Amino acid sequence: MEFRAVLRYARMSPQKVRTVIDTVKGEQVEDGLNKLKFMPQKAAGILEKLIRSALANADQYPGVDVDSLVIRNIFADQGPTLKRFRARARGRGTRILKRTSHITVILTEDSV
């Protein structure tokens, strides 16, 4: 059985989130959470909270051993981009793109 948690409109670029995702994908949940705890990136805190949410979703089902869960997949898709302008020299303006992400975590029971 698989359990998931989704965070939409996270105010962080998917490119930055994916660098942290690669370190925990395929790990046991406890090992992944320990790695994320000591990472300095902002995305690590967001992912830690999201994995704990998926773990809480799994805990709602009777007969599921939460200690044997594995992070099967995590992916970050691009959300809508907020477009802003910054004033520049000579009366010009340049566009600033504030990117957002949709992050999905999928946990499964260990098949070993």
C-alpha cells in the first residue's frame, strides 16, 4: 500500500528542491528524516515536514508498520510563476520570476 502527501505552491524553485530530493529518495523513512535534519537548505525543512505528513497519513491505517516504510518516490513539479518587476537604471524595469513548486512524497511498505 502506498501513502502520499502533497504540498502545492511551495515558494521555492523546483530546481533547488530536486537537489535535496536526490539525497533521500529510496531511503527508509527514519534514515531520510535524519539526513534532512542536518541539511542547511530551506528545502530540507520543507521536505522533512512533508515526509512527516505522509507518515501521519500512513499511521491512520490499522495494521501498517510505520517503522518499515520506505520513501519510494519524491518529485517536485513546477507550479505557477509569480512575475514581478524591479526598477533599473534609465527608467527601465526588469522581470523577476518567483518560481513555485508542487512537491509530492510517496511512501510504501518495505517489501523485504
